[in-house]
Amino acid sequence: MTTARPGVPARVRIMGWLLGLMLLALTVVAVGGWRLLVSDVDDRINRGLEQEAKEFVDFAQVGRDPKTGQPVADAYGLIKAHLHNNQYPEPNEIHLAVLVEANGTVHVTRQGVQPVDVSGDKELIRRIVSAPESYGTTPTAAGDLRWAKVPLKATGQGQPSFVTAFFVTGMRASADQAIRLLLLVSLIGFLLAAGVSWVVAGRILAPIRTVRQAAAEITERDLTRRIPVHGKDDIAALAEQFNLMLDRLEQAFRTQRQFLDDASHELRTPITIVSGHLELMGDDPAERAEVVRLCTDELDRMNRIVQDLLLLAKAERPDFLRPAPVSLPELTSDIDAKVRALAPRRWVLESMAEGEVVLDAQRVTQAMVQLAQNAVQHTGAGEEIRLGSAVHGENVSFWVTDRGPGIAEEERQAIFDRFARGSSGRADRSGAGLGLAIVKAIAQAHHGVVQVVSEPGAGATFGIELPLVAVVEEASWAGS
């Protein structure tokens, strides 16, 4: 017997799947949120650059100092007037009035708070002014500087330009802080989810562990353990189905043990008889022939006992019956024809049911033949035996009535047990006492009952009563 290698516990797998999905969701939220925030900051920067450039172009077209109202002829002075009169930069935003003279000298006037003083970096200013693009990004010690410039026509002084710029890293600081806060909250939520999923998975799997423990405690000698069923969820349904499986196993083992007990009990006598006669058999041919006849008779009886025991054991299986639609008049007529060959009795068919039902005709015939054989054993030649069938309500009944010695009241239930025999009348004692037990098994397989009505000295009526609804349901189940 091989033992399965231990794998990852179900509790860990459930927790892993839940946390994996949560981690994926948190990652998507964090990455998506960060991209949205950064995109929003970039849009604000781009719109700010465009707006500041447009405002300067509008101011330059007017060309007047807002304070004096006089035209400003000096281009560089016009830019400085714009800075000092109309601009209120936000944090991480700067405005520059730049003049690059023909000899390379750079003059810069700035407006706004800046992380680093880019106005002192003349080389950076020259790169921005000399760039052919109106918009661009230049690296600085404080991160990328995204800028826009509006150059004015060159004058004798050199090349004047209006430059507006944003420090991208500083502008993104609020977005980065929001993402860090989101990651912190996500981490706390992830840890809480891990603890909750561990507890919840344990509570969900607790009944399954109970089922596993019960299965481990079940042995061939003890099938009485059952799982407590609480609630109406899937776990409760699993426990209920497990209990039903245990019921079936217990019944199967009970049937097996009963078969072995019955076989050992009933076969011991014929085996002893055969063994004893063979041991004492002499050389006389007549004696040998008699011993052979006795042994053959006992072996035949053993064969009948084994066949009956096998039939009773098979009655516990779901394929014991093969229900099919059958005509009641035809079935009753066939039973009557078959039982008449059992013995010279005055057979009377007193009732014949009408209609069609669904049942196992062969098993019902077997039960009726057994009841008829039982009646034959309790009657003499020429005596009357009546049989019939009838439908009443939701049931169909088959019966056999004899005029034998009857059955005492205290024996009426016990006679349907295995190896039971009645104490009255002219019963043939050669049987094993399994006939009525077989009749009972066939009736119960149809979800029906076996009945007996008798008075001592006044005969007996044996019958089986099968519920039509139960027979139809059984047929539907067996054929599915």
C-alpha cells in the first residue's frame, strides 16, 4: 500500500489564492493610480507652459508697461516688465527673462521659487535659448526641468527670450506621497486579509477535517462513526453525503458478515454429513451407492443454500431489480401457469388485476412461486390453493392462500427471517428456511412489504404489496 506524499495543505492553498488575487488587485490599483496621478501632473505642467507662453505673447503684442502705460521699446525690458507686473508663479514654477549677448554673455532675471538656482547655470540657459524647439526638457540637479520659451526678435543687445519652466520632480511630489500612502494602506490591508483568510479558511475547512478524521477512524470492524451535520451549506451537504456513504458501507459489510455467518452456519451440517459418510463408507457396492446418493443429495442441498444466500446478498445491490412496464393481467396469468406445475393441488385464480405498472416481473414471479411452494409444503394432494392480484389505491398486491395448518401469531414476523421455520403443520423440513426471506427481500427492493394473515388451523394468506409510486421512482432511478 503506497502512501501519498504530503502536499500543500488546502488551507494554505486557499489563503494563497485569496492573497494572490488581492496582491494582483492592489498592484493594478497602485500602478494604475500612480500612472493617473503622474498623467494629471504632466497635463497640469503642459497646460501651465502653454498658458504662460500665450500670456506673454499677448503682453508682447500690447508692448506697454502696465504701471506707466508707456510703450516699452527694449525687448529685454519688455520681458522683465512682464515678470514683475503680471506673474505669480506657483511652487516649483519659474519664469526667466533671458538675454544672450552676441559675445556670449548671459543676463537672467528670474521670478519664482526654485529647488536649485538654474539662473546661475549659464550653460543650461544657453542650451535652452539655442534649442530649435519651443518646448523641451532639460536635466538639472533637482530633476527634469520642463520648459517653454518665447524668443523675441533680436536687437542690438543680443537675443532676448521669455522662458517659463516647471521642476517635474517637485510637481510630482504630491502624487508620489499619495502613492506611498496608498501602498502603506495596501500593505496593512494585505496583512489584515492574510490573517482573516487564515481564520476563515480554517473555519470553512473545519468540517472537512472532521470528515477526514472520521474516515481515518473508520475500520472494517467499526463503521458506526458519523459526522455531525450543521446548517444547509455545501459543507453540510458533504457531511450528509459522507454519512450516507457510511450507511451504505455499513450495510454492505453487514450483508457480507451475515452471508459468511449464514453460510458457515447452514453449510456446516451437510459438510459434516458428507464427511462422516465418506469416512465410514465400506467396500460393499450397495453401501457405496447409498453413500454416493446421500452425498449427492447433501451437495445438491448445499448448492441450493449457496444460491439462495447469493440471491439474498445480491438483493442489497442497486442492480438487483430491472423494472420495466408490464401488464398485470399477463403477469398474473403467467404466475398462475407456472405455479400449477409445482404439485398436484387444486389451484384457483381468484382475482386478476387490470392495468399496467412498472416493476421487475421476473423477481415478482420468483417471489410468488416461492410463496406457492411454501403453500405446497403445508398442504396435501388435491387441496385448494388460491392466488390472485389486485390494484387498490397506490398499491398492487399479489397473494397466495392455502388451507394448511396456519401460523401462530408469535411466529408471523419471525418466519420471514433467514433460516426460520414454522413449528406447525406438515412442513417439508428439507429446505434451508430461506424462501420467505427471499420473498421479503424482493418486496423491500420494490419499496414494498410482505404480509401474512393466518389463524391456527384455518390456513394462511401470504402476499406482497408494492407501492406503485415507489416502483415507478425505482424504475426511473435504475434506468438513469
